[in-house]
Amino acid sequence: MKKKIITVLLIITLGVATTAISYLVCTKSKGIQSMLLSTTKTPEKDISRSDIKDIVNSYYSQKLKDTKISFSSDRFSDSYTMYETGCMYDIDSLTNEAVKLSKDKKISTNKDKITKMITKDNVLKAKVLVKKDDFKLFTDKLSEHVNKKVKKPSVSFANNKVHLSGGEDGYSLNSDALYQNLSDAVKNDNTNLNVKIPIDTLAGSVSEDIQNKMSVLGTYTTTLTSLNANRTNNIKLFLNKLNGSLILPNETFSCDKSAGRRELADGYKPAPAFAESKVQDAVAGGICQGVSTLYNAVLFADLKVVERAPHMFVVSYAPIGRDATIASGSIDFKFKNNKKYPIIVQCYVSNKTVSASIWGVNEEPNKKIEISVEQLGPRSSKTYKKTLIDNKVVKTELISTDTYKTPS
């Protein structure tokens, strides 16, 4: 009996022990499995190029609209968004960089991480560019606030001197310098952006000292070979429009534009002129004698001729190759002030002659200009300009080769 009890107890003990061991083994197995699961990395889904470009576009498009740039000068100050100034971000380059990073197996990336790198961590940054076409639109708008036209002084001549009164300086936005200033400011993509507006001052007033130094730089006179009253009237009207014109340094002067409309209503009359390969009466006929006279004065003043055309036929009042013509809206005589100081046009009709002079500051008193013509035939020529310093020729230039028609 005693043996049976002991046997039963042993069986029970063995059963309990087996159950306990089984439980422990099972529990440990589950723990290991749990640990394995917790340390196993869940594969992350690759982010597509399209997704990355959407992230970049969304972020930087908004940034262009939100980021303000302060522009300032003594004349005008205001703020504009980057978008308004013509700035843009290099989206494609940044997208390529982000795509390359997303494919790097050494770095764990997903959409959230790429987004954070672009929008918060600044690990990935787009370069700022300034689009020239859009920048031009911006500067046109800015110029309306900055620019001011020069008010030229009034001009009069008396006692063989020129007299100037009044005049106000003008201002002009220097768009090239502004482009550089803006490009430098946005290069580092800072949030606090300040750009100086570069403004050029255009001198309108002429100092008394400069006035006192003004003398005739070049002059020329032609004879009124025809005393046709209408023709003389036309030349006088035309030259009165040009007389006293003040031309600033680097400014180009247009005879056609400065003289304005030339019709019967403006006081011009029919007079002989070249038209349709013959001589016939035309309103404002004869004014080209004034243009030719001025052309020669410009040559002797050593100004830059921008546009000049010879007549159809050889004229009687100027040497062959030294004439100039104009026609409303189609043919012009233009020249540029290539001097350091303003120049002034003086032109008039007096005592059966037409005279033109260019006044200015003689910066090179030892310089002299000579004009010569090589006649190649009855109706063709080459015109040369010689520059002399201390009476020695230092330069010879061919200024025109001209061919004229035979009148029908």
C-alpha cells in the first residue's frame, strides 16, 4: 500500500515537472520569437521620382511666393516676393540629387524622411536662379518708381557765347547692376534678403564752369544757291527745330525725330526736291541742305555718325560724298555725343547761307580734323577723315563710299 502511494506521488511530481518544463520552454521560445520579430527591419517601400518632384515643387513653389526681398535706395524702397523678381529654384537638379540619395542602400530613406530632408533639415537644398526674361519685367515695373527724365536747360546764343539756364538731373535704374545685386543676395538662400537698388544720375544741369569752357568744336557753312522763297522758308523752319538742342554724353541725336512732323499744316511749303528719280516739288523740299550742313559740322567736331545716307543725285551745295539726306520716318541723320560733356547744336539761315556749329568743351585743343574726298568718277566717291595731333596725322578713316544716280 505504501509503495502504491509513493508511486502515485512520483507520477504526479513527474507530471508537474514535465508541465513546468514544457511551459518554460514554450515561454522562452515565444520570447525569442518576440525578440527576433522586434529586431527584424520591415522593408521600406521605395519612393518614386514623381513623388520626389512633387515634394520639391510643392515646397519651393510656396517658398517663392512666401519669401520677401527688400529693395531700397534713396529714391524708392519696397518689398517683393522672390517670384515677382524673376527668381526660380533649380527643381530638376534637386530632384536628381534626392532620387540618387533615395537609392543609396547605406541610408534608410522613405517619403517622410526625404520630405524632412528637403523641407526642414535643409540637407537637400535647391539653388536659386534669376530668370532674365522675368527679371526684365520686374525691372520695367521698378523703373516706373525710380526713373526720372532729365529736364534739359534752355539754350540761347549771344555775343558769340552759349548761355544755359534751368535744367534738372534725371535718374535711371541700372538693371545690369541690379541683376548682379539680386543674384548675390539670393545665392545663399537666406530668409533675410536685402538688395540695394543701383541708380545712375543723368546730368541735366550744366555748371557755370562748363558753360564758360564751351566753344565751337566743329562748324560748316553752305551757300543758298537757289533763292527760292519756299525752299528757304523750309530750311529755316527745319533748322529752328534743331537749333539749341543739347545732347548729353552717350546720347544719340536724331534729326528726323527732333525736327518733328513736316507738313503744310506745320508751315512747310512745296519746293524742289529729289523724288522718284527726278527733281520735283515736294512739301518741305530743300531741308536736306540743312542736314548736309550739319553733317559736315558733326564731322569736324569728331562726333560719332550713327546713321547717314547720301542723296539720290549729286547736290550743288556740298562736295560729292559730303551730303546727307532725310525722309520722314524712313531715312535719318543720327549722331552720338562721344564726348565727356554735353554738346549743343547751333544752326540757322543768314545772309544767303546755311550755317551749323557744334558747341562743347574742347578736351583736346591740340587735335584737328580734316575731311577729304577721293572722287572715283562723275558720280562716285570715297570720303576720308584725318585726325591730326600737333599737326601730325595719327589716324585716317574711310567714313563713306557713295554712288549717285544720273537724273532722268
